[in-house]
Amino acid sequence: MTSNREIEKLFDQWNPNQIRVGDQVQVVVGIKYRARVIGLDLDLKNRKVFANLKLSDNSKRYPIRVDVSDCYSTGSGYPGHHNGS
């Protein structure tokens, strides 16, 4: 069984860009596009964190679930989001 503390440690380890729910991100997966992170999933089997995205441009057919390491923050959707203010 994995404890919450161990899960948090793995989440931080597999989330190198410190992406959080609510972040506006640029996704780079062969193509570049903008999106907002609406959820994060920890995949213990594959040792990854996946970002669930809401696309900025819904007319495009870009991936809406990507490895979080392919996301780069362009700002937070909420004041004080990363710094705890």
C-alpha cells in the first residue's frame, strides 16, 4: 500500500515543471498549443503524471490528456495559486 506522503513525493518527482490544476500552459507534443489544466492524474504503473486539459481553441483537435512534463506554465488561473497567497 502507498501512503499519501509517498504519493505526494512521486507526484512532485514526476511533475518536473510543477504544474497545478488551474494553470494556463503551453503544451509541446510535436505541436505547440495553449490550454488550461483541469485535472492531474498520477499513473503509478507508468510512473507518470498526466494533465487533463481544456483547450483554448476548441476548433482544433489537439490532445486533451498529455504527460505533464510536456506542459509549461504560462501563468496561473487563480491569484496566489503557486505561492500560497
